[in-house]
Amino acid sequence: MRALGLDLGAKRIGVAVSDRTGTIASPLMVLQRSGSVTRDHQVIAKLVAEEEAEAVVVGLPLNMNGSSGPAAKAAVKEAEALATVVGVPVYTSDERRTTVTADQAMMEAGLNAQQRRKHVDKIAAAVLLQQWLDRRAYQP
């Protein structure tokens, strides 16, 4: 199953995509928010079609203790709205520490702060999507 991973942010949306077997996630792009959620969702729907994705995974920004705060509730609301547009199932997945993991990986690769800022959202989306794919692979 090919899936699209989304790391929703207020200014940017990190996008990642899996291979066709649903095994490996790769960073795809960073979308700048347009100021219109409807327009942003239309762009994502177009990406779903272009990438032939069969599912969309939206990052769920839970608090470190696992509870849902305002950001998680907003992500669930946006995921529900997105589900009415993309034509494939939309799932949410815990995204705690994905940005930290992405930033650490880029630091280890020798990227400077400016380069990391440019790519962190799509790398975080790939981390999120990879975690979701891995959990899915090990579920009975």
C-alpha cells in the first residue's frame, strides 16, 4: 500500500511518500500554507492522485504525556476535513519527537541550520510515515 505522510504545521506542511509496497518512507516536499485550508487540501488531494496513494497519514501532535491538547484536536479536525476531499482513508499517527529525530539526523549528516530549516518538515513527515508503516507491518 502506498501512503502519503503529512506533518501539518501552521506555515508549512511536510509531505512524505512510501514506496508501493508500503515498506519505506521517503521525504517528498514541503508545501507552504496558502492561507486557505480548502486550497491546501485540494493540493494534497492532487498529490494523493499523482502519487497513487491509497492512504494518508496525518501527524497527531500529542503532548509528551500522551494526552491530547489543542494542537492534537486541531490536527484531528483537519484530518477529518481532509478525508472528505482526498478519496482515500485518512489516519492519524503519534508524531511526538519526529521533528527532533529529523533535526538530529540532518545534524549528523552535516547540514547547517539554514539547510535543516528548509528540509525538516518533509523529513519529519518521513519519520512519522515510517513509524506508521512499521507499526502496521507488525500488527497481527
